Amino acid sequence: MTLILVFAGLILLLLTGIPIFAALGLTASAILFIVEGDLDGLGDAVFTHLNKPILSTIPLFVFMAQVMIRAKVIDDLYTFAHTVIGHIRGGLGVATVLACTIFAAISGSSVATALSIGSSAIPQMQRFGYRERDALGVVAAGGTLGILIPPSGPMILYAIVSEASIGALFLAGIVPGLMLALMFSAYCMIRARGQSNMEAPDWAGWQAARAAFRRSVWALLAPPVVMGGIYLGVFTASEAAAAGSLYAVLVAMLVYRGFGLRDLWAAAQSTMRTSMMVFMIIAGAAMFGHAITLVRLPVGVTEAVAHLGLGPLGFVLVVMGLIFILGMFLESIAIILITTPILLPTMMSLGIDPIWYGVLLMINLELAMITPPVGMNLFVIKGITDAPLSKIVRGASPFVAIMIVGMGFLMAVPELATWLPTAAGFGR
């Protein structure tokens, strides 16, 4: 009953439209005032959660993404993908997925990926015979890869709340992320076979492909700079974020010469606003976690699951179903910060690998980005195209099914997520 009341109160507050951090903080304050009669301990809880060096990765990765976006890196990325495989039937869809995959590894943001790729890709796809619905769906779904392919903002938040290794999570997301990208690409090519009006542009030739590659090579090197350093043990996740930011600034100023000090200042301002929003949410989550711990809510969930007799797989299936439903109404950050503190003790008692669970959670959060009524990528695509929301939802619905199948693969074969971190020495 306590769990229901807490969730109901929190969701009601969120539905009023108030910020996430305020809803978390108000819920925590109400719980503490009812149970303890005062608000002692909230300040210490917030300080403890914010006093972590790993939090520096958030503004650094955000800054890296802002610089790369403002330097117009996306234009070269999409041109390269389009030049190489755009001439194949369905190749424009595959090129769009490829561009989303690469840009996701730079920006770490699903919304930024859908916004940046969509502006270039959707008109091109429609020009060569793609139905509007299909073009909208490919970009909406491809943009969700920003959550799973590292560096990922939601992954960093989950790692902070669960105290899991950020490096291990980043590596764990690579294979499942590429798997989903391949599944998306295969669907695009299969879908294209049934559309006789779909044209394929002429092959541009090897000279054009080499030229497109040369223009995009600096953007293509960004993910290896970040992930390669972590994988080879050259630097930690925090140092990787700093290296990525420095790389982005050097490339933007020395290679993309149109990027000036005014752009750098604008990127820094945008980074500050985004980072402060995230830190406020983390502070609210710290208060919420402190309050639910005092009322022994995680312990109650653990005991309830124990009485149900669910094994690890049964527990994960139930949780994924719950998070899928929550994803229709709540933002990804809210889902991570609300559910993880409650579920983590039960996960540990059942022996569930938090890295494997974290990747499953990220895929489920990808689903949340394209499932109505609160699918952020759906609204982003509507904003840049002014297409009816119903048409965008229909275009994205096949990709919802594909991601659910991908989650099934990952549940059946956990090594898809755990192999790479283990090979890199995490968890030994």
C-alpha cells in the first residue's frame, strides 16, 4: 500500500507539469514530515549524492555534444552515410540509421540525434520515394539509439544511482546498440522491397565516397577517442569525457573553421543550463531515495517479491513490463531515478547483474521515447516536420516491435551485454 501511495503521489505531481526535481523533492519532504515530523537529513543526503567526482562527466559530455552539433558535424556524417550506401534500394533508410548510430556515439542524446539527423534525412528520404510515414518512423526510432550507444546521459545517471561502473556500462551498450541498428537497417531494406515507387539515387562513385569520408573522418574518430581510451585503460570515464570535450573543441576550431568564440560561448551556456537541470534532478532523487529508505520501501519490495517466488528472469520480466508502462507517461530520467533505488536491493538479492539490467533498462527507455502519449522523439519529429502525430506514431510502431524483440534476445543471451565489459577487465 505504501508503494502505491508513493507512486500515485509522485505521478500526480508530475502530471501537473511541475519539474521532475520539484516533484521528487516535494514527495520526499511529505514522506519525511509524515513519518519523522521534520526534514532532518535531506541536506546531508543531497550533499552525499552530489559530492562525487564522476558527476563531472555529465557537463563534459554535454559540452562535447554541443560543440559537435554547433560545428555542423552532422552534415558531413549524413553526407558520408548517404554517399556510401544511399544508392541501394532502402539504402537511404540504412544511411539514416547509420548516421543516427554515429551521431548517438557523439551526442549521447536521443533528442539531439533525432533533431539533427531528421532535419537533413526526412526531406531526402521523401524526395526519393519514401512514404512520409516511413521516413518519420526511421528518424524517430534511429534517434533513440542515443540512449544506448555510449556516451549516454541516462547511462551515466543509472550508474550514479546504482553505483555501477560507468566504463562497464558504456562497453555493455555497444554490442546491443549495434544489434538494434542492424535490425533497424534490415527492416528498412525489407520494407523498401515492397515499394515500387521508391527510387535509389545513382552511385556517386569511389572518388565521391573517399571525399565524403575525408570530410567526416574527424567526426568518425570522436567515438574511438572516448571509448578507445576507456577500453585500453588510458583514462577513466571522467578523463574520457574531458578528452572528448578537448577533441571536440580542437576539431571545431581547427578543422570546421566556421566555429568561433561566439559559438564556443553559446555551447558553454547551453551546457550549463542542461547540466544544472540534471544536477537538480539528482538532488531531488537523493531526497526521494533518502525518504523511501527511511520508510523501508525497498525492503518491502524485496519481501513482496520473495513471497511471490519470482526468480531473476521472472523479476526482470515483471519490471520491464512496469517500466514500459511508466515510459508512456514519464521521462527517462524520472523513470531511472524513481525505480532504481526501489528495485536495486531486490536485484542484488536475486543475483541480477546490474550491468545487464542497466542495458535492458536503456532499451526500455528507448521505447519510452517513441511510445505515446509522452514520447519525446515523437514530439521532436513533429516539431521539425509539422507532420500529424498519428502518422509519426504509425511510422515508429514497427520499430517498437523490433526493440521488444531486441530485448528478448538480450534476455536470452545476457553475454551480448556482459561479454565486452568482461573482456575489458571490468568485474574481475
